Amino acid sequence: MSEIYDYYLSKAEQYSDIELSQNKRELLDKVLVNHINKVDDFCPHQKDLTNLPQHSTLIKVNFTLKKPYTSKDDREFYIIKDGKVVENPLVRDKFTGLPIVRPSTWKGHLRFAAEYVEEDAAKRKEIIRRLFGAETNEESSLKGRLYFFPTFFKDTPKDKFEEKNKSEDESDVAKDVITPLDRETKTPARGPIHLEVIKPDAKGEFYLLYMPYPRGEDFDLREIQEDLAFLAEALRLMFYTYGFSAKKTSGFGVINKLGEDDIEVYPEDRKKYFSGLYMVDISDGVCVRDEEGGGEDVLL
């Protein structure tokens, strides 16, 4: 990325802001072309488990968005090749230029969903602390047992569309507009907000690694069973009910129903814990577990 930084500085005094932003975008597109097929290097694979502690578990979910996904980048806007301004852009990986769900974003949304898992309050707090670690306001520096990885979405550079005579529909990125409503009157509170979003039906890959460490002095193997069962329910709530996107109160960031083949778990005998992710019936905005006594969650 030093190439981009040096280029940016060398041109800073020669161009207007718009021209400079366009040139920066062109350079990022070249970086994207060079690295677009290397995103798998950021994610773990089954073979990696051989180097991890005993009882480690790797979960991979191949999902399809049901509603748009958006995220809040540090920039308020950026300028694309034709001089148009894109407001509220998606967070992008600085190495590949691709739209990304950061590991910290996954962790935050999954922890939020975990607070709504049906469980005794004290037990729920205990398991959440084991999985996610100590909260920021705690003196303890306890690390959690979950390790998160980035999710990348497609965004083909404009010059590649022209070379291959393809349409921009092959990119997962689109523009959207939402109008905030007053909570009491349900009338527009202010003008429309333009957003860059990942389109519904875009596909992504979610990776999560569970390692049952650190262990306390009173560690019991039953903790692993509790952790995995609790984790599966938290994932179900995040994917189908609460979403993992900014603007989730507008229904953003939920996914279509998963099939059994969409979920990979290693070691494979641990997949039984995650059957609730695909043994669900989603209809009319309601997510109901197939097994008896599963309860229901209203989708946004």
C-alpha cells in the first residue's frame, strides 16, 4: 500500500481534490485486480486445525443476503472515476479494495445477539464471558474463545467491466436511499440519506474459530458442549433476526434460509450443534425452529 501513499503525496500539489480522488480510485482498482483472487488467504481452512489445540472447532457459513448490507466507513464520501460523489460509502479492505465485514463487526453483532439467547441470566452471562472475553469496562484482560475473520464481497473495477463487456450488475455493490422517520409521528424526520450498500442476493462466507482456551481451574469438558450449543443459537438470532449490518432496525443484514450444505463444521461430528441454523422454517417474516419447543423470533 506504500505505492498508493507515495503516489497520493506526489500528486497532491498538482491536482484538484476531484482529480486526485479519481486517480487514487484508479490505482486502488489496479491493486484490486492483482489481489482479488487472494482473499482466501485471510481465512482459516480445515487443514489448519491440525496445528490448533484439542477440541478447537471451525465453522464456515456460505450465506446469501436477504436484505441489503451497509457499514459505516470513516469517510463521509468518495469520488469515483466519472466524478460522481458516493455518500456514506461501505467499509473497504485497504489491501484489496473490496467491501468487507470486519472481524470486529462480526464480533459486535454476534455478542449483541447472544444477549437474547434464552438461558438463565447468570448462565448466559457466564457463557458470553467465556466466548467473547471480558468487557472493555472490566479490569480483567480475559480473552474470549471465539476468533473472527473478515468477509469479502465482490466489486469488480470499472475498467474490468469495459474490458470484458460486462455489466455492473456483476458487482455486489449498489446505491440505496432511505428516509428516516420520526418515531412518534412516522413522518419523515429529515431528508433522504444516500447509502452505498451490498445488494440482496449477494453471497458471502462467514468463518468462526472456537478454541476452548483460556481454561479456568474448574474447567469441565461439558463447557465445550454448552459453548457450542449457545453459539449456534446466537448465530441463528444474528443471521435471521437481528442482522449484522448498520441500519439493522430497518431490516438490513439478515440472510436467506441456509441449507445443510451451506454450513461446514470441522471436526464434522460437531455439525450436530449447528443444525438449528438450517432446520428452520422462514415464512411471513417469522423464524421458527423445526424441533419441538424451539420458540420463534420475529424477523425485522
